[in-house]
Amino acid sequence: MISAVVQAAEEGSEIVNELPIPPLAFGLLAFGALVSLLLVTYAFRSIGTRH
């Protein structure tokens, strides 16, 4: 029983899912998204003091 579980676990551990883009691209996309959110936030910095 235990050997069957161990064998099933070993077979499942060989599955490798490749990333659709390189890891550096994930970092650059995340950085770009965060910078764009920062710019949007910065654009609305003085809306509350106008009224």
C-alpha cells in the first residue's frame, strides 16, 4: 500500500510545467504594472484639496 503511494508520488513529481515567458519578463511586467499604478495614484494626489 505504502509503496504504491510512493510510486504515485514519484510519477507525479516528474511533471514540469514550462513558463510561457522567461522569469525576467514576469519581473519586468510586474514592475511596469506597479509603476503604472504609482503614476495613476500620483495623478490623483491633489483631488481632495481642490474642493
